[in-house]
Amino acid sequence: MKKISLVCLTLIFCIAASAQHSDSTFVSGNFTNAPFKDFVEQIEIRTPLRFYYLPDWIKDVRITFSGTKVPITRILDDQLNK
């Protein structure tokens, strides 16, 4: 249930962020079983995006992604809908 809430809030945030920018936000990187918190910290350094969540929502969420110039919405959708 918490993972579904996290997915919904993240996607809502991404949609709102996309609406603020005329172009999509793209991300490049290599993450292997990274804690969600570590992934978000890197995304926030590299982009103007900011994520808001409670630690309990993400304690078991891991991200595995490798790519160049991939839309952040695609990464989040792929990783959080596993």
C-alpha cells in the first residue's frame, strides 16, 4: 500500500514538474539496486526536480537503472511499477 502511495505521489510530482517545463527532464546515470533516497539525491543534484516523501514510504524501494538521456518519468514509471 505504501509503495502504491509513493508511486502515485511521485507521478503526480513528475506531471506537475513536467507542466512547469516545456521540455521533458532527462537523466543519465548508472544505479544498481540503489536505495531510493540515494537515487533521488543524485537526481536533485543533476536536475531542478525536488522530491518530497516520508522515509517510511521508501525504506524498501530500490532503483536499478542505467542509461543516457532517459526521461525521468519513464525511469520512475519503470522502477516503481515493478
